[in-house]
Amino acid sequence: MKARTLGSAVLAFFLSVGGVWAAESNWPMQPMDPELENLPSLQNGFKLYVNYCIGCHSLQYQRYERTADDLGIPHEVALENLVFTDQKIGDLMTSAMDPEKAKQWFGAPPPDLTMVTRVRSPEWLFNYLKTFYLDDTRPFGVNNGVFANVGMPNVLMHLQGVQELQCDAGEETCTNLVVRAGTGSLSEEEFDTALFDLTNFLHYVAEPDRLTRQRLGVWVLLFLAVLFVVTNLLAREYQKEVKH
Ligand code: HEC
């Protein structure tokens, strides 16, 4: 009986923790289904990450070398185009930002993003990056639909354009975001693709072995299929023997 009470307490705890995450945002989410087999997408995500995110956010468990190998990028190409600091190919993908200073500047230090798609979800990340909008009351002039009052500036604004929340007077749960025409260098579709690639890349980073596992899985299935044919033929041979 005691064990059961403890069990329910533990269950209740996890449910409530889950509830906290789930309740954090009521924003209507656009779906995001990662494609780990899509190497061009992962490569583009890697490129976007080192251009727009690594200045503030480390991937402290991920090495450039492993990333380049997994995504089919030769080391020289990676070093020349994707490593902007004096880091070496074998180094971890850490940010040069001083966490103490970052805390002073942004109010909160930019967290490591290695696990972000597991702690949140790929869908959460995609929608987070898409829903920055103008808000004069915030220190960086922007707020976020999915993560209210976040301390991060809108680093992709020149790609997406200037986004505003347009609400009717008195509307309480307004989620109508509109991009000012001509303010971004990408169309909405192109921007969505960029965010998809970036999210896809971070989904890969959260569990790099998943890529190997999926590829291995295909070979295992192929092997089983061949084995099935062989054992079937063998079984027929045996049956012939038995009949004679
Ligand atoms: C100028 C620094 C800076 C840059 C560049 C930057 N961020 Fe951030 N980011 C922050 C800060 C600061 C926070 C913490 C905000 C808070 O907790 O209020 C944050 C928070 C986040 C979070 C929320 C993490 C969580 O679970 O709480 C995500 C996700 C994120 N950033 C993704 C990105 C991505 C992807 C990029 C690249 C496109 C990026 N950031 C670029 C400063 C930055």
C-alpha cells in the first residue's frame, strides 16, 4: 500500500511537471516534424546555427568534427566555412560569450542549446523562433508569442521582417501576427524553411546517435528480409526431404 502511495506521488509529480511545461504557452503551434535523413536541411541548419546562434549559445556536448562527419561535410570545408573562431575541428561547439556579462546584458544567460529540443520539443523551438514581435515595453523592443517576456533579442528579424501583433480592441487572447511587407529579406515560405532546417539541426544535436541508429535500422531490416527468404527456401527443401 505504501509503495502504491509513493508511486502515485511520483506519478503526480511528473504529471504536474509535464503540466507546467505544457501550460507554459497557449500559443497555437504550427506543426514541425523533423527529417533526420534530410542532409541538405541539416547542413543548412548547421550553417544557420554558426551564423546566428553560437555567438550566444553553446552546444557544449557537440564537436565540430562529429557534426561534419555525421552531416557529410569534409573537414576542410567545415573549418573554412563553419568555424568562425580559432577553434579546431575536434573542439566542442562552445560560445565565446562570457556568461556573467551575458547575464548583465540580457537579464538571463543564454542557455546551452544541446538538449533544447528534448527539454522543449522541435515544435516548440520552431514556433518560438517564428513568433518574435515588436513590443516597446521590452528591453530589446521585442516579445515572443511562445515564451512571454523572453530576454533574447530577435536575431533573425532581418530575415523574417518586422512582425507585429495585430489585435482588435478588447481582444484578450490575441495571436494574430503580421509581418510588415518588404521588411525581411526572405519570403514567409523561405523563412519557414530556414527555421525548419535550424530546428531539424538542433533535433539532430540533441541525440546524434539517432541518426546512426536509424541508418543501422534500415540495414537490420534488410538483413532480416534476406534471412527470411533464405530460411523460407531452406524450409521448402526440408519439406521436400520429409515428403520423399
Ligand atoms: C545576442 C545573444 C543571443 C543570440 C545571438 C541568440 N540567443 Fe537565444 N537566447 C538568448 C538569451 C539571453 C536567452 C535567455 C532568455 C531568457 O531566459 O529570458 C535565450 C534563449 C533562447 C531559447 C530558450 C531556451 C529555453 O529553453 O529557455 C532558445 C530556444 C534560443 N534562445 C534559441 C536561439 C537560437 C536558435 C538562436 C539562433 C537563431 C539564438 N537563440 C540566438 C540570447 C541569444
